[in-house]
Amino acid sequence: MKGKSEGFVREVALENEAATEIMGAQIAAILKSGDAVALSGDLGAGKTTLARAMLRALGIGEDVPSPTFTLVQHYETRQLSIDHFDLYRLEDEMEMEQLGLEDTLQTGVALIEWPDRAGPRFFADALHIELEITGEHSRRATLSGPAEWAARLFESTNS
């Protein structure tokens, strides 16, 4: 596992859903096979909204339901295969084995809501996004992860 000195943390104010859509599109633009994006926050904080924004930016035009009950939804884009996981209903870390997360990371991208339910062994190299409700429509996103994510995210948004 990488040390904190090798990572980054950055807060982003999201004034409304449009700002969330923009951030989702920016993240989607840099995704590649093997990436995991871990989405955390209270119920209603915007995890599914952000995941939907990323999927729409990648060309998914169909309805994007929350995978709360199915646990995983699969999508194919021209560029990537994406699995959207919702781990809220997991009761045991061992259930992760059955969801196919490791297979997803071999061939595509994983968007994971409620990653803390998977236990500490997963997602060390993920982009972590903690969403916090700051107002009726506003959120604060705290992005963190290995330095490689910072380089990809912030170099691409400044170019």
C-alpha cells in the first residue's frame, strides 16, 4: 500500500448537480482499464449521481439505475467496459469474491459505491471520492488517492 506522502487530497466545491456532471465528465475522460473509483458519503450525498455523470460522459444513453439491489450493473462503451457496484447491502467482506470485482479490474473500470463495506484490502490504488452534503443542492467532494491520479486528473483539466 502506498504511503500518504505518495498520494494527494483535494477538495472540490460542487455548487449544484451541473457541477457534479462536469466533474463526472472530467473523471470519465481519464479512465482506463484497471481503474477503480471509490465513491463514499452518506445516503443522498450524490454517489449515484456522480457515477451516472461518468457513465453518461462515456456515452451510456440508457437509464442508469442505482445498483443497490442488483449489487452490480454492467455497461459497455466504445472505449471501456464498466461495472458499477453498490456494496451497501454487503454483510460480509467474503461476498466480494462473488461479485467479480477482480475480474472487472482485469478488463475494465469499477465504479464502487460504499467501498468501506469491502474491507481494507481493496482499493488502495483507487481514486477515492468522499461526497458531503453542504446544502440542499450543493456538495463537497474530497478526492484522494495515489499521486498518479492527481497527475491524470489535474494535468488533463488544466490542458
